[in-house]
Amino acid sequence: MRRLLTAFFAALLLTVGGGCAFAQSHVVRDIDITVNLAQDGSARIREIWNVCVDTGSEWYLVRYNLGDIAIRDLTVSENGKQFITEDDWDIHRSMEEKAGRCGIVRVSDHDGCEICWGLGSYGNHIFTVEYTMTNVVKSMDDYDCLHVQFVSPGINPYPQHARVEVHADSLLFDGTRTAIWAFGFDGTCDFMDGAIVANTEAPFGSDRESVILLARFDKGMFSPESSISATFEQKLEKAFEDSDYKAFQEQERRKNWGIAGFFVAFVLFVTGTVLTSVRQRNKNMFGVVKLKEIGYRREVPFGGDIFQSRYVLAKCGRLGSEANTASALILKMIKDGQLLVSNAADGKVLIGFNPNADLSALNDSEKEFHDMLYEASGEDHILQEKEFSRWSSRMSNSRRVGRWVTGLTGEAVALLQRNRYVDSKAFTLAGKQQAQNVVGFRNFLNDFTLSKERKSAEVALWQDYLIFASLYGIAKKVAKEMKDIDPKAFQECFGYEFASMNRVLLISNNMGGSIVNSVARVQSRSSVSGHGGTASFGGGGGFSGGGFGGGAR
């Protein structure tokens, strides 16, 4: 009987899952879009959709608000098999009737169309969709431009990752005659190998997220057949409404006017998706409506992982500053032996690199941070905050720092998914517990008191405690409380006395501050001025294409 029941439930799972992994029965794993611009302003577009489907009979893409743009020459294929393109697509047919077929539905109410194709079956699919969009590049009074929403909000299910690459066979896009901006997502938009590349750094988590590109081209690069009677500055002003770029500009103005409290909201936007409802966010991430319900947690979050903990702090608005992230990483590298603390002959505390350290234990983001510090440290390879500030002030290095900061979210999401703390849309039960630990552990450290009875058990964890105290921005306070509890235990745990620790914290904080200043001073200006960098979560209005919806139905 037991074997019979086991076989029955296994068959049931296969039937329900349709061949998908059970934890990801309905998911858009990746969207890879390539846009090849022609001289006349048209574009040949190829979209590769890596999906797992367990509902509906067809997949569709919304392409509304087209104006004089036409979509034609549609082809769809899977595993090298070409679908039959129909002139008149009927969305009401069965899955069997739509299998191996594709077509376009005209939607007059939205001044556009829907690109459709049959799913054929439930389970894993990689669809390749190609079509032509005419009049994508528009001629304006002073420049030519492209302004298209390539990935729409409201796709069912939300995409985990999307990448859009725009190139032209006869042109090189490198920032000399082209400017770029991106909207609707957490990620980057840069010039790479002669192309414009937009890349998301976190899964979509709400119906607000999309991928919108705005590119400005000097006259003469294209010969567009479509025109707009306006200046590009007028288009840019509309696109900047409600955007992070606009917020940065306003704060730059306040800074120039001498108003205190300059705060770079732009940097905070790239650390995590802004959710429309705080209560819903708290329930999805923490399992509680109000964070004060969490109270104290004594367990180090996520097994001591900084990136997953940082992600949670960013999503609930408690990250504080990227300086804290950098400072925590420096303390972790000291703990793990990649960095060494020593005293010079004059008694000055030094942080240097361990030539015998095993760097294979570092993840990609940690390794990149280590490499940047090493390059900036000069010939003596001793960390000095002024050296890193000078190094990161150069444009190429500043862009590298900016890419590292925006990449932290992607690193965290990959870890969260790998550890099964999140599924395609929300935190799992185990993930919610760890997310609670992030907030509760801060509460615990912020009111850090240890009785003598607990001291021996806790001292072994003090290094981990201080790493997270640094991430929370309260390291100096916690270090002092540790020293007050037992100065001898403090020195035995860290290997040096409290005065040296204060110097280590000062160096790590200043290094982290240099990273924040680099991103705020150079990377944000670069993004706002169209030289590439970080995308804006909001804004982007005035685009063509896109709309709302898409996916399985």
C-alpha cells in the first residue's frame, strides 16, 4: 500500500507540475532581447523567453501605444522548430489548436497589438520570437531618439531576470554620439562593446516594474522615416518625471543652494525594489504586518551572510548606507584572514593584505571588492582611505564601483534563491524566519547587554556580532559595550585592544564612505547625464510599445 501511495503522489506531482521543478511550477526565468536598429529607424527584434508554465493555452506580449509603429514579419520557434504564422489569431482556441502556431492580435482600444503563440504543453520552454518594429527611431527637432518599453509591467508570472541589448550593424554606441537612460527596474544600463545593454539586478516583485530604454542619437546616425515635432529636452523632461534621476537633480540643487541634509535617494533606490504597500511587503517578507512585532533575535542572520542580510535591510528601508556594507565586508575579511591587522613601528594601526590568503572562498562580489581595495592600496598594499578616495574618483573606477554596488542585489537574490529562501515571487517560510532575524538581530545588538552567565558562550561570536553591527551602522557602540563587559576577553577574541579596534572601525568606515561618495558624486551624475550607469526605478513616461500584461493566459 505504501508503494502504491508513493507512486500515486509522484504521478500527481508530475501531472500538476507539467515537468517543471516543483518549487518553480510557473516562472519566467529569463528574458533576453536583442534589438538591431536599421538605418531607416526600424528594428529587427529577437526575444528569447526561458519559462516554465503550468497554466493557460498561449503566451502573449503586449505592444500598445504604437502610433505609426507597425509590427510585422513575426516568427516563433522552439528547439529549432518553426511555428506556423497565422494572419488571424484566435485567442479562444484550445491548447492543442494553438500548438505550433503564432499570430498577432490587433487591439484598437490600446492603439497596438498583442504578439501571441501557442504553449503546446505545460512545463519548461525556451521560445525564440522575432519580429520587425518600424519607426522605432524618431527624428526630433535637434536629435533622433528611441524610447520603447521592451518588457511590460504585469507579466504573469513576474520575470526573474531581463536583459535588453540594442545595437546597429553600421554604428558604434559608445557614448560619444549617443546618450542613454533606463527606467522601471533595479539594475544598470551601459555602453558595452559598441552596444547599449540594460540588465536587471533583481527579480520583478510588483506590477510597477518594466524595462524602458531612452536613447538620444546625434543627427546623421540614422535617417528616420518618422518624426516628432519637439526637442529632445522636452522628451527627457517628461521621462524624468517621478524618476530617481529627477530626485537626484533636485537634491543636487539643494546641495548647491547650501541646504543641509543632502541625501542621495538615488543610491537607496538601486538596493532593492520599492513595493507599493508597506504592510503587504512586511507580510510577504517577514510574515508580520509591523516590524516592531519581531522583537529580539539572537541568531546571526542567514548564517552570517552579509549580502542576503543587506538585501532584507534595503527592502525594508533600514540599510542606512553602502558605507556600512563595505565596512562589514572589511571586518569579515579580517576575520577570515584575507586582510591582516598589524601595528607599525610608530604604533599606528595598519590593515594590509594577506599574501597567503585563500581567495577561492570569496563569492563574486567579495572577490571584486577585494580586488578594488587591492588596486587602490598602492605599492605598499596598505589600506588607506585617501588612496581609495583618489582611486574611486576616476571615472572608469567610479563606474566599476557603481556596477559593484548595483550588483550586490543580484548577488543576494541568487543566494536567496539557491538557499530556497525565496521562490519566484515571495519569501518562503524559512526565508521569512531569516528576514525576521535580520531585523531582530539589530534590535538585540542595539541594546547589547550580556550577563556574566552568558559571556563565555557569546564571546566566541563577538566577531560575527561586530561584523553585523557594522552592517547596521552601530559597530562603535557595540564594540565599546563588548569591551566594557570584559576587556581581556575582547582582546583575546579580536587579537588587539579596544583602541586598535576603534582605528580599524574608523578605517573601514572611511573606506565605505569613499564608496558612497564615489557612487553619489560620479556614478549618479553619469547616469543622469546619459553616460550610462544605474537605471531609475520610476519615471520613463512618453514611451512607445509596452503596456500592461503579458505572459501566460
